Amino acid sequence: MQLNSCTILEKDRELAEAESFGIEKGYGSQAVQWMNDEAKKIDWRFEARLYDYEIATKNFGSFEMYSWIGDPKAARDLIIRASNRFKIKVIEGGYKSKQFILKLEKNEYGMVRKGDRVI
């Protein structure tokens, strides 16, 4: 899924300026709170915060976007765990194409997951 093709529903904000991780609409605050609590329990360096914007995709529905600071491995692991726990779709972003190595490219890609499955 190419994130540049999504519709951004917040005024005057580009997706490129934000972290490209998302949680299925309606589960954002629950999932972010759970991920922060889990990170504290496991003693991982991770903190997530929801922002007031969402994206709508043609094939996967709407997502509440969030930003995080800390360990990237912890972020990816926690988003998969949250997807399993709440049985929701999530966007795991930040992937670049192989062409990025050869030339500077503005495209960023993400995976939409539901649990351990990439959909």
C-alpha cells in the first residue's frame, strides 16, 4: 500500500511530516494506551501519542494516525500485538522502496496488518 495515495483528513498537514503508523478508526485511544502500558511492563523504551488526524483508504477503511518515540523494533512489535489483542487492522509504515538507494524518492510505503497477517 502506498501511503501517498491515501486521503488525509486533517487541514494543512502533510502525511510526510508525520509518523506513518495507524490504528483502525475507533480503537486509537484504547490501543495507544495499551501499547504504552505494555512497554512500561516490559521496560521498553517506547511512547505513543495519538494526533487529531486520520487517513481513509479505498481498500482498508479509515485509520487514526499516531506518532511514537523510542525503539523502532519495540514499535513494530507492539503494533502487531495491539492488532492481535483488539482484532483490528493497523498500518505499519516507514518502508522505502529499493529505488530509494539509487535516488532520492518521496514515496513511503506501509503494510496493513490484521494480527500477524499482512493484508
